[in-house]
Amino acid sequence: MTRHRGFALLGALVTVVALVCGVIIAGYGLLDSGTRTDSGGPADTSGDPRTRGRTPMGTAAPASADNWTGTWAAAPAGAEPGAPVGYPGRSIRNVVHTSIGGSKVRITLSNLHSPTPLLIGTASVAVGEGGGGPEAVAGTMRQLTFGRRPAVTVPPGGQIVSDPVALRVPYDSDLLVTLHTPRAGGPVTYHRHALQTSYLADGDRTRDLDATAYAPSRRVWRYLTAVDVLNPEARGAVVAFGDSITDGVGSGYDANRRWPDVLAARLRDQHIGVLNEGIGGNRVLADGSPLGNGASGLARFQRDVLDRAGAKVVVIDLGVNDILRGRETDPARITAGLRELAQRAKARGLRVIGSTLTPFGSYGGYNATTESVRARVNEEIRSGRVFDEVVDFDKVIRDPYAPDRIRPVYDSGDGLHPSDAGYRVMGRYLSPRLLADRAPARL
């Protein structure tokens, strides 16, 4: 080889190397030019173009398009009385109300309170016509699958999450989640105080749009414990964790007037979901009746709060039933339990807001001792030594002339549970600033 040809070959090699390096560098720049997700990968920019490169109000950036956010939830509270083998050969249509919407949806089914496997033959989800009825909007019915199969067996004490399905889920709307159980199972895992009519039909009616085959059933939710959506604008979810006052007992049926519903309406424009994990009769320290009061707050906190999709904030309103049902006379035990819940939430990065215990002066079980325990628990909560922030629901709904009682206009009539007006003022009193403020905790 001549010297001239050797220099020519070397020059060609240098040119090739330079081209390869240029391609690599350019490719790296393309991959790294976008905003990165929490997982370290490139952000999904397939959502609404208006959201690209924009951080909304508050401290939480929008969830990645790969992240799910809860739009509705209900805690599995117990085994439904009168249904020891479930509803063999029937279809169960649960009506639930969304807080935020999305472009895809998935559901969670629970068999927590049964020793027997639960067979779901088919399942569907659709947008409801509204008003709490079982009619579906035409064109919105979607069959659900589990591991790409239409049928699934939920193990005893277990739960299952469906595959995602494309569906334009509106904000502030009814969803119909229908399950066909072809054969007998064990006791039905249910949520007792749904305050929302559910429906039953004979046979597999999961794809029915109209209400012809359906008859109203009890106001409970069966098997269904969560509905999550994909929404690139979503900024996470607030979990309301409490007892019957969070559950909404005393508010109107089929009306969505619980205080978490009122809060959800206020947060809708901020694209924040609200999940109601209240259980009537629930306590901080001890399990309740297996028929519907749920495991203790300490026992269920992981499942019902920390494991909820997109949870960013938890509002804790729990402790009244430890006094009234558990006959707990040591306020330090109640506040220690509440403090443990707060610390567990903070360890997972959640903002913690706690409520004072509301009055029950005209309810059965009231006496000087129970009122003293409530007052001392509230004193510790207000001191700031339990929660990051305090929402003083006691102050909001108590009668200024009889502070151990609910103000008459806010009383549902039993002396313990607020009315629609009471829940409305509670939901409006909780400041959105508390939900976004990330100031250091005072614990």
C-alpha cells in the first residue's frame, strides 16, 4: 500500500467515526431533551398539548401519563348479611361517582371477607346516565378483562385489579361497574353505608345499557373497592380516612353530599381526585363488627390509604367510636394511635391533615366521662403535636350555645351525624391551601 492510499484510508475511517459519534450524541440529546418521569424515563407527551412543559398551581406536578390516580374508592367493611353464598347466576351493578376523569379506567375487586374463592364470569364498566340509576350512556359500555381474560377468580381474602380499558371517563359523573357471578361463592365483601342504590339482575346482564332487567337492591357496594383513571393533568388524590361521619351517614341517598363529595367539587378544577375511605363505626385502635365496621384504622391504613393510586394527602377524622363504642377512657391511647397513623403517612411522603372530634352531646353514650375524653383528645390535636395541620370540624359544626352538641341546622337528627348542610360546611371549611402546603411538619 502506498503512503498516499494509506492516508486516504485513515481519513475515511476518521470520517466514519465522527459520523457515528454525531448520531449517538444527537440521539442522546433527543432522549434527554424532554421532562423525565419519576422513574427516570422520558416523559409521555401524548396527553393534551396544553399540559406539555407546564407545571400547574401548587407543589405537585401532574402525574405522568403512566401513573394512575384514584377517582373513587370505598373500604371493604365486612361480610354482607343475608348473602352467605353471594349472588349466584346474577349480575350486580354498582353505581359510583367520579371525582376526576380520564382516558382509561381500571377497577379493584375485593374478596377480603370470604373464605371461599370468588368467580367473576364477566365484568363491565360504563358511564351512567346520571341520577344514580342503572342506565348506561350509549357507546360507553366496555368489557373488562383480567390478565386479558374475561373471567377471573379472586382468592379468599384477596383482591384483583382489572386490565386498563379505554373509556372517556367524565369528571363528576356516575360510573356503572357490573359483575356477573355465575356460581355460588362465599360471603359478599361489601361496603355497608354506600348511601347509593345498587342493582341486581338475573343472568349475565353486564352489557345491558338499559334498566329493563335490573331491580333496585340495597344501598351498598359489593366487591368493588376502587376505580382509577389515567389523566395527564392529574395532580394526585386526597384520601378521606374516617368513620361514619366521613362515610356520609345522615346525608341524602343517591345525592353525593358527603363532605368528601363537597371537597371533590372544590378540587375538580385543580385535577385532584378525592377518595372516601370512611367506614361507619370504625375505630382507631380496635376492630369492629365483622358485619360492617371494618378493621381498626391502624390495621387498614396501609390498604385503604397508602396503597391507593396517586395518594398525596390524607385527611384523618377518626376517634369518636373509640370513645362511644370502645369505651376508651384514656385519651392518650387514642392520640397515640392517631399519631402513629400520621407518622406512617409521612414516612410515605403524604401530607397529613387531622380533624378534631365532632360533638355527640345528644347521642346515646354521651356522659361527663365521654365528653371529657373527647375534649382532651381535641386539645392534643389542636396543639399541633399529632398532625401536620388541623381542620377543626368540631368548631365548624358545634352549637355555640351548647358546644357539646351539633348546631341544630347541621344535625341530621340523631345528635351524632351531620345533615347535608353540616357536611356542606365541613367540605367547604377544609382549605385547599392545607392540601398543597408542603411546609415542614411540626411533629
